[in-house]
Amino acid sequence: MNIPIARPTTGREEADAARRPLMSGWVTQGPEVKAFEDEFAVMTGASCACALANGTAALHLGLLAVGVRPDDEVITVSHSYIATANSIRYCQAIPVFVDITPGTFNMAPAAVEAAITEKTRAILCVHQMGMPCDLAKILEIAHAHSLSVVEDAACAAGSEICLKGMWQKIGKPHGDVACFSFHPRKVITTGDGGMITTNDSKIDSECKLLRQHAMDAASTERHDSKQIVRPQYSKLGFNYRMTDIQGAVGREQLKKLPKIVSRRRELADMYREALADCPPVILPEEPKWARSNWQSYCIRLGTGVEASAVMQAMGVKGVSTRGGIMCAHREGAYKTQPWLCLEEGRLIKGESSGCRALAQSELAQDSCISLPIFPQMTNEELQYITECLKEILT
Ligand SMILES: *Cc1c(COP(=O)(O)O)cnc(C)c1O
């Protein structure tokens, strides 16, 4: 057996779709991107969607569009892919790291409230590994303090949350904006790619402006116009465009999303059942109000079990695994501040190694492993994985 950690679901449909822009001669942001945005907005239930080069660009523009400015504080988690924290620094703002709730690996809302100061501008919450974070509580705190909420939904396409008794897609959005990624490790992919969904047309226009150097006239308009129009650049923008090749691929992936998510949920159910009676394994929690897309299946190993040794032994048996989600504050890029964390009710400059305020984040990184999960995986492969794991752990 040789089972990878993940595998994209691209195939013939995506290859055929990519031919359209390539043959038409319109290869960068154009009609395919526009159609992908419209279809993605329908999937999430948002009124606007803006496609971008990647998920990190989506976070950067999302933060700028809600008004994050230099020296503002943005409350987020360290326990995430480093792009989350980095996007705050791209705005020259200051990441304020709060700890996570162990069972869901998501931001602990109680910690958020305590971390708010007069400099706080926004909350950047993460739906880690596709598991919805506690938006009901986070939004309540944000509204009480007039803070913007940016959702890092990089992994969460197709995930759902029940709010006020109604099941809704992540990205509806529930905060001011939600930011998605289409990197191959996520549930649908365009190679690289990102998307911002929002219900605020002003935010949407701002993102669409900033993604192409803040150029004032849309390139399609210039194309159609008989007169010569000189574009205007009124402020500093970026080249964060998605290509039409990616847009065409994304539209095919979006069609597959319901099947991808339902198969991932089946596999997660099977993992839960198979590992229920394996004491050193602590399973991920799915709150009653959340339905994950199971972008990753991350288990926690009880004390005394060394995660790296387990990963090594699984590798020998042909099963590829990964460690827990990283903690940005432990990386060289965060060795020196600007980041802050909460200790005894006050924001302080934290320690890059052994930060007490982020103890649960560090523990989750060190004691967790991600098991393979992708729609093409067979039931037999899953059974093999759980058998190997049990053999290694007993
Ligand atoms: C993947 C990921 C990102 C970054 O997305 P890219 O498309 O790779 O730029 C940001 N946040 C989280 C939580 C992610 O998992």
C-alpha cells in the first residue's frame, strides 16, 4: 500500500475546461473568472464574490477592505498556516494571538474578549481544517465592540454552520468577508487561487479594484470601448488576479464540491467509528452546530505517545501522515515581535518558544497527526490505515 495524505480531484473535466480560455485567446482574468465568481457566490449564499491569485491574497485584501491600517491590532490564532498571521503583517498591523479550544482546534472565544484593546480593529478567525469556528460567540463579541470580522475560510469550502436554527454555508458570509483558498491541499483546487465572499458591495468593489493595481476601468470595458481610455491608478494596488484558465478549472471543481464533501464526511464517520475504541487516540470534535468538510482529519495522541515516532512507523507501512497544524509564533519569522499575546488579562510580547498564553496551540501542534483523507480513498484503504495505527499504538 502507498496512501498519500491528500490527492486533488482534477481530471478530464478540468482539462477540457482549461482548453476553453487557452483556445479562445483570453487567458487571464475575464469571462471564466466572472462566471466562477458568480457560481461560487451562489454556492455560499453570498451576494458578491471576488476571485484572487491565492488564499493569502484574499486575506490581505479582505483585511485592507475592512479597514485594517498600520499599527491596528488584529486578533487571530497562532495555530494556523503561517499565511493567516502573515496577512496581518502585510497590512503593517499587529497580530494578537489567542489560544485555541483543544477539541475543535479553533479560536477560543473567551480569550478574544479579553484581548480587545482600543487599538483592536478586527478579528481574523479561522475555520481550521474546515471545522467551523464558534461564529455565534465571535460575532457577538465583535458587534459589542464594533470590530470587523474576517473569516479565514481557506480550508472551509462546503463546510456548514447552524446559526439561529438555520444551516448555512461558510462564506455566506457571517463576518464582513470570508476568504477561501484553492491550493491543491484544500477541498477544491485551481492550482493556486483564492476567493473573497461578502454581502457588502463596497467591500467587493474595493477588492476588485485592489486586485489589479487599483486600475479604475475594468479591462473588459476598455476592450469594448471604441475610444481610447487612459486607465487611472488612484492608490497602491496589487497584481492578485486569477487567470481564466484557473477560473475555468474552478467552475468544474465547484460542480464536484457536493460529492467531494459528502465522501469526505463518510470517511470521517468511518475514522470515528474505527478509532473509537483506541484509547491513546483523541478524536476531533464536531460541535452540534457545525458540519465540517473534513479538509483534514487530525487526531490527538494521548500523553506518552510520540507523534513523530507514530508518523515514522506509519510511513514504513506506506501511509503518509502529517504533524499537527503549525504555530506561527514558533517560527523564525515571529522570533521577534510585532506579535502580542494575552497573559493574566494583559497583552504582552510573547515568547517564540514556550509561550504560556498559547499552551493549547503548542500542545496541539506537538501531539496531533493528520491522517490521509481524500474522496478517491477506498474503504479498504481507510481500514488499512486504522489497522496500522492501532498496531503501532498497542
Ligand atoms: C492554505 C491556507 C491559507 C493560504 O492559502 P494559499 O492559497 O496557500 O495562499 C491561509 N489560511 C489557512 C488556514 C490555510 O490553510
